[in-house]
Amino acid sequence: MLDIKDKKVIVLGLAKSGISAAKLLLKKGAKVKISDSKPSAQLQEEITLLKDLDIETGGHNESSLIDCELIVTSPGVPVDIPFLRKANSLNIPIISEMELAYQYLQQNLVIAITGTNGKTTTTTLIGEILKTAKQKVVVAGNIGNPLSEVVDKIDKDYLVVVEISSFQLQTIKKFRPHISVFLNFTPDHLDRHKNLDEYLKAKARIFENQAHKDFMVLNADDSTIMEVSKQFAPKPLYFSMTKKDFKNGIWIEQNQIISRFKGNENNICQTQDIALIGPHNLENILAAIGVSIILNIDLEAVRKTLRGFKGVEHRLEEVACINGIRFINDSKATNVDSVIVALRSFDKPIILIAGGRGKGCDYSRLNHLLSTKVKALILLGEAKDEIAKQVDFNDIFKVQDLHDAVELSYKLAKPKDTILLSPACASYDMFKNFEERGRVFKEEVAKLSQ
């Protein structure tokens, strides 16, 4: 366990994770300073929450590193900024907020989920299965509830289910889940990671501290995951949409989900019994079942949850149907692969609303689905011109904001059309996060029927 009493600790980033980390550090007796690159005018709400703390805004002053004994970073802070490079040169330990929290949860059984897409849905589903099975469980991490927030609210008997991003994994030290889940790997976050290899190495750190008695739940259809996992110790359990008959795994055979683990084979349910829409979600469901099998969760609890679970907010969320036109909020789709999944989930014709802050993605990968499923593409945000240049599509409309996007999409739509917000971009050019973007979209849709 980390001993930080009376130590000088700097928390970088004043978002949710930073605030939670600062509060936890204070409870543990640390001398806390918070530093954020944004000007104070943009952080008044956050500053009010921590009004008695030493808060630096508008940049990170390297003089703060004098006598500093630990730095805790929020996920939004790149690890290669000059301040952190200087800290590294001074041998000051740098850890993520997730690692900080884990230091006080090492007696708990931790299940950690990563991957490019589907993390939130899978994390939430695992939590719901465990709750249905009457387990003591907490769901936290990159899902929006910082792990630091729950440290003092649970005892050692709780199962801890965490969504963990590549940014959080970059600065782990001892973080060790009993069960790790790696859902998929596709290009993303190339605005933060130098290249695809660096992104993969960050993701693969989820396995780094696991031992032979731990487990990793792996997508057997993803060759990159299969290859990178070979160098790590935990026992594998595979899930697949295309392969079957694993020694330990979950697969689909004649629309039946089948599991096999430690010699026991079970028919879980028929795929048509599942409430969650979208073929991609079958992968997430298989992964969640894999975790449940390892934990020996009652299968009836698994089946009951699958029959009732319809997904998470901002991920293929049906907002309204107005005059026969469906509105779908997929604000969490912050990369091209997520948009591909979304477009495949609905019948044509689709009016797609996309754009925001680019992440170095190749938008031309959307061309086939644009030509076969989309009747109009509405673009907004910093990346709208970049997207328009990369895609081969004629019916493109550029707008200033979500209000204009929703109004225009409704004018262009006819009954039985689907209006889909699936941005393929981060939200930070116009919103605090993808949640705010999704909420604004829903508010604008609601105005149409007033």
C-alpha cells in the first residue's frame, strides 16, 4: 500500500479523475497541489469543489517539482509534456489516478476491461450480471466514475469492475487485475500516441502484472490481440464470433451461445434472447459471459441480465422517433471503427452527423458504408474539413453546431430514415466530454417535438 502521509504530491488535471485523486490523497494525509493547463476562467466549477487546496492554473510550473515526491496524472494529460519529462529526469514517480486508487484496493478482486471499442458496454454489462447474481460489486474507472471515488466506500469483499484506457495504463506500476479483458484493437488515439505500436504496448500493459493464477479474456478473432498476449502469464479464455470448440472459451453455434471452461460445457442462451442491439455487441456479450464463467456466476443470473440489458447511454441509444424518423445518440463513437459498427447496426437510409476534434483517424475507411447506407453526411467541429476531404461522398453539409445539425438532418429526413449522431471524433473542441455532446444532441432532438 502506498504511504503518502505528509508527502508533497502534485495532481495533474482538474477533471473528474484529478478531483477524485486529490480528495483521496488528502484523506490519506498527503500535501496536495493541483495543476491544470487551462486558465482559471474555464475551471471555476472545479476550483469551487477544491477551494481550500493549492491550485495552479494556466500551465505547469516546473518550480513546483521542488520537494515533490509523487505525481498523479489524469487520463487527459499526455505523458510526454515538458513538465512530466522534467519530473522523469528528477526520478519523481509518476502514476495514473487508476494506479493511485488500486494501491488501496489490492485486497479486492479486480476485473479490468480494455480495448478500442465496446469497453463501456462490456464493463456495464459485467457489473449488471454481478448485481443480478447478488454479488457485492462496484463499477468504476474510465466509465465516468473514477476509481479513487470508491476506495473508501467499499470493503475487501467487493468485486471491482473497471474500464481502463490506454492513457491510464501508460502510468501503472502495480495495477493487477485478477481477470483482464482485451476486447479488440484498431487504430485510435493517434493524436496522443506516437504510433500504433505505442498504442498497442499501452493497451497490453493490462496483462503486465498478472500471474499464472490470473485470467485474460481474449478476442480470438483479433490477430493482434492473440499475438501480443502470448508473452504474458495469465491463463487465457477466448471468445469468438467465427471460431468454436475452445478448451476454455465462448462461441456461437447455430445461434446458440456456448461456453466451455475447466471441462464444463454449457448452453447459455439463444442469440435472439438478447436485448442489446447491434451485431458488434455480441462480442461484448461473449466477453462478459467469459468473465461470469471464470467467477462461477449462476447462469440464470447471466441469462436474466442478457434478456433485460439494452445498453448504455450515448452508445447506439435510441433517443426518439418523430414522425417515423428515428434519432440515435452514438456520441461515444469517437473513432472510425465505432462509426463503422454503428452504420452496420441500422438499415438504410441513414443521415449521419459526424465531426469534432480529430484523432488522426483515416476517415476514408467509411467510404463503402457511406455509399451504401448514408443519404446525407452532416459535418461539424474542427475536423469537418478534414473528413470532407478524405471521404468520397457527394451529399455533404457543413454546419456550425449540433443545433444546426439536428435541424438540418430533420429537414432532410423522411419517415423510416435514421438520424445517427456518430462523430468519429473526440468532443473537446465544443464540449467537455462525449457525455455532454450526447446530452446536447438529445436536448436538440427534444425541441423538434415541442
